[in-house]
Amino acid sequence: MSYNFRANFYSELLRTTLESCRRSNEKHIKNTTNSANNLVEEHLVKLITTRLPLTDQKLISKFVNARLRGLNAARQGNLMAAECAFIEARIPLQLNKFSLEGSLLYESLLEQSQSYLDYRRGDFDKARNRIFKAIANDVVLEEKYGYEILFLHRIHLAHNLVRIDAQRKCFQGALELACQILSYLEGVSELLPIPGIWGYELVARQSPELVAVMFAEITSEVAIILAGQNRQLARHLFAVSFAYFHLETDDYRHCHPQAYFWLLIKQAFLNNDFATFLGRASNFLAFGRADTPVLWYATLIDLITLCDEFALPDSELVRREVASSMVTWEKLPQKFSSLLCNCANAAAV
């Protein structure tokens, strides 16, 4: 393909993709305030009021705010306040007045929350240990007390392990675990390298909506990890991680078709199959941010990268439109914001 023919070919595809982006930019993000973890906790609140002894319920009611204060303080970067709140939240365990069932449940949620404080402090080993403690409690609660909903909590805790590995720059380990979780949720594999009983029948018992939310959240984590990476490294990480999860081109039988379709888009981009990438990206962007805004933004970042590489005539137009639109975007990860801001600055020069 001659240079001029290739440039014209990609320019036409780029204009189509840009038009898709324009049409979808005004579409609202679907209400995604309830993450999979929040939905699981809502189910647990109902179980607490029907299953646990009144003494347990009173203790949980008295100290639950301390746990939530600690988590919120850690999210806001107020680590000293978070530590004080978690010390308070641990008091009911020290009182030793819980039933065994109540103690296991309360400690699981507390260890999960407090692991985030360790994560923010950069103490990744301690954060991982807390996650595995929470998983161990969940396994007992599932097997001995019939808390089936905690199966999804274990998946969420595995997702947290992905985040911890990514933060300490163990990208291959993070992506391999993420891919194993996605493969498991899809029914491609039957096991996860995490303690406890697995088997796809456990997934089949869950609400399809909750499984779809988890699939989308973990796919979004893959997008965040790969964004901004050197293309050669990203290609290697993707190929190694998805070696046992053969991506099919159909998009109708998956637990979250849009998130799955994004994986095909990323695969085409990393394999330098830019015609396929632009065709798929156009369809994906036209659909709008919906309940996968992170994946929509990640697709735009790759689109701008492609523009830079080919120096296409419409590249500057893409940059300027992104620069003017991004100030209104919601749920934009900080890492993506930095990458897109660089694009905006380049457009302004």
C-alpha cells in the first residue's frame, strides 16, 4: 500500500471514527454509582438483619461508621485520620462479643477496607495479606454458613489483588490475574489461583447483572494498566496474559458484550491492525460511554496515539476536539486525565 493511498485510507476511517465520537459525546453515562462491591454489601446488610444475633447487629451498627470513615479518609489521602478510624473499627473484634459468624463477616469487611489504607501507604505486602485474610473468612462463611453472595465478594477481593500488583508495577502478574478472572466469569476456565472452591456453577448461580458489572470493572482495570505503556511492552503483556483466553469476534454471547468488544479493539490496536482497530473503535465510540466510560476514554487515547504515529491530516482536529470536550467528562481516571491533558497541551501549541 503506497504512502498516499494508506494516508487517504486511514484518514477516511479516522473521519468516520471522529464522527462516531461526536455523536456519542452527548450521550449520558449510565448510572454506575453502584459498583459490584457496593451491590454485594447491600445484600450483606439484608443478611445481617435477618441472620445475625441481635448482639452482633448492635455491635456492627455501633462501629460500622468507623470503618466507613476510615475508608473515606484513606480515599481522600488523610491517612492519619484513616488509621484512627480503623483502630476504632477494630474495637468490637477485641471485645470478643461477636458470634463466630458475625466475627468472620465483620472482620472480612474490615480487612478489605483497611487494606486500602496499606495500599495508599505503599505497604503492598500488608495490603495483600489483609485481602487474603478476608478471602479466608469468606470461604468459611460460604461453606459453613451458606453466604453464597460472598462468592462475588471473593471475586472483588481478587480484583483488589490486581490493583495492588499494578500499583507496585508488577504489570504482568496483575494482567494475568485480571485475564484469569475474566476468563472465569466468561466460563472459559473453571478455576482461579485464589483460595476457596471455584467452578463455573458458582458463577451461574449469581445475578447476570452483577457478573456483568464485575466483568466490566475488571476489563476497565486492564485498560488502566495498559494505557500509556510502551506499545511493544503492552503488546507483550497483552499476548502473555490472554494466551489462554482466546478472544472470539462474536459479541453477543458474553456476560458484558461491550467490555468484551473493547478487548478485541485493544487487541487490534496492539497488533498494529489499524484498519480493524478504527472500524471497531468507530462502532464502540458511537455506542457512547454508557456503563463503560473508562473503556470509552481508553479507546480515545489509542485513537490519538494512532493519529500521532501516522501524522494524518485530521489528527490535529481530533486532538482539539478531545481537548475541548474532556473538561466535561465524568469518571475520567487520573491516569487518563494526565495522558489526555498532554494531548490538549500539544493541540494548543
